[in-house]
Amino acid sequence: MKPAAREWVQKAEGDFRTAHRESRVRSAPNHDAVCFHAQQCAEKYLKALLTDAGTVFPRIHDLVKLADLCPSRVARIMEGIRDDIDLLSRFSVAYRYPGETAGRREASEAMAAVGRARKTMRALLGLRR
């Protein structure tokens, strides 16, 4: 794996750990943060895949658009997590501003989606669980 892709993975794992920790909080959990960091984890794994493939990508946060830039070999495998990518993409800004707040259900859905997406993308990068 290219060093720059490895850096994306390290950052993705930091977001995954943050989302996972916050999802386990019992007193005053921040469900917005769970959703945001789950989305960030998936975004950074997508950018790791693109970087490793040598694909130049724009500075965007739309996971669907990033997934569409993946090479065909990767894109075929990514079809299995397309719904997860779509769900997580909505969390990039949805709960960062006043007016919308994530609940326990959204946070749980975000963690399930990022778990599946992370597993698939790690496998594509040749990483162990």
C-alpha cells in the first residue's frame, strides 16, 4: 500500500474508534458525533482506496461520488455496500448544524453501515480485520 493511502487508513481508524467509543456512552451520548465520525471513517477509507489506485479525486465529502471514482475492479466489490455508502454520505453535514439531531436509531444505523463498509474497504486494501 502506498504511504499516502496508509495515512488515510490511520485517519479513518481514528474516526472509527471515536464513533465506536461514543456509540457506547450511556450517559449523555452524542449521537450526532457517532454519525459524523462514521461518515468520516468511510470517506477516509474511500480516499485511501483512490490514493492507492493512483486516482486523483476532488476535495468532496460525497461518498457516492467518491465511490463512483473507484477503479472498476473495486467498484464491482463496492456494489455490495452501496446502500451503506449512501446512508453514511447523508451524515457528512446532516447533523452538524442546528435543526437536525441524530437519535439512538440513526447512530446505530451509522455504526452498522460503517462496520460493513470498513470491512469491505479494508479487505480491498489488503488489510486484516
